[in-house]
Amino acid sequence: MKKHAIIPIFIPHQGCPNDCVFCNQKKITARQPDVTMDEVRNTIETWLSTLTGRKGMETIEIAFFGGSFTGIPIQQQTEYLQIACEYKERGLIDKIHLSTRPDYIDNEILDNLQKYKVDVIELGVQSFDEEVLAAAGRGHNSACVYEACELIKSYGFELGIQLMIGLPSDSLEKCIYSAKEAVKIGPSIARLYPTIVIEDTELMNMYRSGTYTPLTSEEAVEITKEMYKILTEAGINVIRIGLKSSDLIREDGEIQGTTFHPAFRQLVEGEIAKEKMEELLAENMPKHADPCWESFTFKELTFYSNDKWFSNMIGHKACNKKYFETLLPDWKITYKTMDMNDNLIGFAIAGNDAIMIK
């Protein structure tokens, strides 16, 4: 049963004068009216009516998404926050969550957010590399990111960091650097977004002129996988990998390239599971055995995972299962779940005890 619910309030790109190369929200927002206070309240009421008295629900959040929340006029921020705070004080929701830019954080803004009981602030950091920030048109440098993160944490807010993969001037090395810098800062949550080339953006113009080449799907998965491992091994909860279909602009939302996939998280986590499975085999099978391990009398192999990782162990569209069937054509391979706490993958050979790894 789902234990965490998010009530999303979309504030379409209000407050952001910037022109990042990957973003088309400003053009869409120009055709959209402001979100009214009545609309905010109606959205909250509608979502709460579906949660059936919070039965089994540990946390309910109101989350302001879609734009740079702290870039809109402070009076308008306050009007939105007053409504959210009212529901929190009534005990109907537990947290207030918003996203913004690093250059829209200062003491006045944070004092106001604290006054209205905001809990989580996510920063669209995108990269810690100066060249990437400049090429993406972010309008600030990395020093701004460090300062904003330090200030947010000093107020006691829960910090989230969003990173993008494959921006102009980006590379595997720069993405790894960004993940490691994020670990140094110590956010509690993170999101990883492969760059999507969307219509009505400068990035689309760059793509069509040949000055920007998107990552291949395989490159995006590989880089994201390495960043994911760095973050999760440091105890950072990666709450999203890749855009949802609904995150793309809905008005003629054309995209180019191959980095968008509706199951991108499973592609990444499936690769991690496959990597762990291969490590288990390499570390625990006899070194003298040939690739099919002919020295075994009983060619039976069982892979285990906890419930959460079972689909990743199998892989998207059973790609991992097919891979190991090809690798070990003479073996009977089965896949099972068991209580493994935080362990991802284990295995047993011909009835031997399962071998666990983190």
C-alpha cells in the first residue's frame, strides 16, 4: 500500500525570467493565467477526498511544482503558503514542499517560508560544472548553488537537489563530479533527469543546427546509473529518475532524441541489478571453470531479491532474464523474492546457501 501521497499544485514557471536552453515553460506560461487561490484550495480538497481518511497513509504533502516558486512576488508566495499552512495546522497534511532555483534563495525568502511551515525545498541545481551551467543558460555559477544549499540547511529545511544529465558541454566525468559534489552538500533527497530536447526551446534549435547531440539511450542509462550509485551509497534518497510523461509540455509536446523513456527508472535500476548479479557470479564461481561452468554437476541457479527489487532483477521487458539465459544456456535459472532487508540481490547454486551483497 502506498504510504506517501503528494498533492501537486502546479505554478507554471511564474517568477523565472531566465531562458535556460532546455526549457520552454516561459512560452507556455505566457498563454496561461495565474493559478488562483480558489484553484489551489479546490485542488487540495479534491485530492484529500480521495485519501479516505488517511488510512495507512504515513505522510501527505502539498507540493508546489512547475516553476521557481520563490521567484514569484513574496505576497503571492504568502497567499499560496497561507492556504497550505492552514491544512497543515489542521492536521490534514504533514509537509509543505516546493521547488525553486538556487539564485532565488535569501534570508527574507527563507524567513517567509519558515513562517508558513514549509518543510522541503528542492533546488534545480542541474550541474556543479561551471562550463555546463554557462552553456545551459542557467544565469548563475556554482558558488550560488553552494551558498543556497548552506543557507537552506542552516534554517533546518529538508534539502533536495535536482541534477540533469547530458546538457550542452556535459560529459560522464562532469556528471560524476556533480553527483560527488551533491554528496558533499548532503541533501536528503535527489532527482536525476536525463536532458530531453523539447519543442520551442533553444536546445531544439541547437539540435536541428547540429551544435547539440543528445545522449543515446544507452549513454543516458549508463551515466545515470553511476550517479544513482554515488548518491544512494551516501544515503541520499533518489526519489525520481527521468521525467514522467505528464511532466512534458502537453501542448504539442514534441521531443527529439532517445533519452525519454516512460520506464527510465527501471532501465537504470535494472542495469544496477544486472551488474550485481554479474558480480556475484564472478566472485563466487570457481576461477577455473569455463564460461558455462561445466564443473558443476547440478546446473541450477537461483537469484533472489527483496520485493522492491524483484522487477529490477528481472529487468525491463525481462531483459536481464533473457541475458542470463543466453549467458548460461545449459542452466536452470529461477528468480525468487525473500526478506533481504537492504540487500539488493543474492543467489544460490544447486541448493547452497544464498550469498548476499549490498
